[in-house]
Amino acid sequence: MTEPTDGSLLHPIDHPDPTISVVIPTIPANSHDAVVESLREQTADAYEVIVVDDATLDICEARNEGIRASHGEIVALTDDDCLPPRDWLSKIVSAFDRDPELVCLEGAVFGGRTYGGERRYVGCNLAFDRDVALSVGGFRSTFAGWRDDTEFGWRMERDADGHCAYHDEVRMHHPDPPRATLDEMLEARLKREYPDRYESVLVPDTLPGRVNDWLWRKGVWNVVDTLRYDLPNAIRSNR
């Protein structure tokens, strides 16, 4: 491991001329060892990994610090609790190579969290053109902790010179349920700032979808996830 550039910016995987940079925001209380070890097994040739390990920064600030410190033309984001498949970076680089107009790429998520490309731009599996991301302002701390990745993706759609896409073959394993919970004030702000996108992307257009959305907003699915994941883990740890 190379020495960090400061107390919180780590380069566990370095390269003299990376094509793609991975940025992982975290805090000292969380371990990032597993995700870094998974990244050591990537089939891509030229890549670096930057871990921003600082409890004084919110997640948007940490991501922006990592983006500014990166050297690759492409930046890929994931989280400290994810396990990327070996071909994750290769698939991302191939997607950008095939499509010169691509500026933001979202991929599938499976495991404790699932995602199939509904223009929500899930931050644990998101890649983008570094310079374009910086030109639109990076991630906004206004939304830190809730929909910050969605807001970033929608801003890339709106303001960037290029287009955004979803590729199902770009996959990420998210073993545990997501940590974030609904922030009603930030949800309302997102709706105010992006009314058309909010209506078309986040508001279900079927009765089952509306019922599911209502259950989620009332916290029912959080309880279900706790029963599915936390309770069995607690039982195993006490045996």
C-alpha cells in the first residue's frame, strides 16, 4: 500500500497511468478491507483505487475529494460494504470505449440491495467521465445521505454534454441491505428541484407499484429487511 497523500486519502491500489479510478467513501469506524481485496482481483489492466476515510466529511464531500484526487478519465464509485465482480471495471471501460458520447453509466446491483436501472443512479455502482462530473459541480452536500446519487445522475442528464445509460452487465454485489433511510425533507426538495424527472422516475404508475411505494415510505420494508438480515445474523453470532 502506498502512503496516503494526507491522513484520510488512501491509495491501496496505485497505477502510474490509470484508465479508470475507483473512489470509495468511508469512515474509520467502517472497514474497507473486503472491497479493496475484491478490487485487487479485477481483470482490468490500468486502474487505481482511492479510499477517502474521513469521518469529518459527508459522503458527497468524500466522493468529491476522491474525484479531484483521481487520475483516470473515468471514475467508478462503490461503497465500503460492496464486493465487485472481477470484471466490473473491464465492463465499465468497455462501455465507455464503445460509446464516445457516454458521460454517466449506471449498472445493476444484487444481494441485500437490488437495482435494475431505473435512472436512480445508485452510488454503489456508478461510473462517469471525471472532467464532466467536475464541470457540473460533482456531488451536492445538500442531499448528503439521501438521493445524493440520484440528484447527481439527474444533473448529469440535464447539464452534461453527452448522455447517460444503464448497462445490466455492469454488476455490483451489495451483500447487506442499504444503510440509508428515507429523509422526507430531502425527498421533498428533490421533487421541487426536478418535478418532471421525479414524476417520471420515482412515482409508480401502477396500483401495485403505488402500494409498494407507500409501504416503503411508511418503513414497512425496513422492518422486513431487519427480520431477513439482522435477526438471523444475531442468532448465528450468539450460537
